[in-house]
Amino acid sequence: MADINELRQFPILETERLRLRQLGLADSEALFQTLSSEEVMRYYGRFPLLEQVEAAELIERFRLLFEDYRGIRWGIELKENAQIIGSVGFHAWAFSHNRAEIGYELNEAYQGQGYAREALTAAISYAFQDMGLNRIEALVYPENEALKKLLLRLGFDLEGLLKQYAFFRETYVDLNMFALLKG
């Protein structure tokens, strides 16, 4: 199990092409560009953002998520130009049960280039090694075939369909439960 005191400083993760770092208010425009897209938000569980201030509010929620030990959300930054192209991280962290739910979003212009896999791989590694997680869950819209394929490639198992599991975009939606275990 992770030592909660070791998690007080926000970690920076590096991959070959990416730097995963804490988002700040200066990143609100880049995050807004990603989260104002219907294509990106179709499977996010909410409508696209309409104003940049909503991105700034979300960044503040990400900060509080980390401070309250309920999760962690990194900005996905390209090393080559320091451009934020999305975010990845964990929420619904059940600290006493060593599990959390993973999620990400990636700007449309950067999809299909392996960035999601690279970011998720780094986050998963951090979760198992440093957060002390034993189980990582992902709730996925059944029609989100691209994410389903990615999760299976990363070693996740499809555990089942949760009928009318969430209330998103003013309707109840079914979600598939995927899970990855440490061992």
C-alpha cells in the first residue's frame, strides 16, 4: 500500500514523447480546445465545454482531487513543444481498497498516433508502483470500440456490462467495466 505522505508532491512522469504534469490555470485554453470538441466529449459523460472558464474550473477540481487523495489527473504535454494535448489520470480512488478508475481525453488532432497508449501506460505503471493500487478500473461506453481495443491491448479484461449505470447527458447509459489487476 502507498504511503500517503509520499503522494503530497505532484509527480511528473516522462515517456519518450510526453511529459505528464500537473495542470495549471495557464493550461485552461489548451484544455478547453480539447474539451469543447463534441468528438472528444462524446464518451466523456458530459456535454462539450462552452466557455474557457469551465476548463479553468475543471483544472481546479483536478487540483483538489489530488489534494484530497481522491485521485490524480495529469496534463498530457508534448515534450517537443510543451503543448497540452489532453489529460489522463485516476478518480474514484478507494484508498483503503487499493483501486481507482482511470480515464483520459486527447485532442482530436493528436488521436491515432499512440499518445493515449503512451500516457495510459505511464499512468498505470505509476499507479501500481507508487500509488499502491492493486486494481485499475475503466468504465467505457459499449460503442467506444477504439477505447475497448486499447484497453484490451494494455491487458485489461472486460468484466461485464453495467446496465443504466450512470446518468450522463440527461439519460441513463450502460457502461462496460474493464479492469486490470497488478498481479
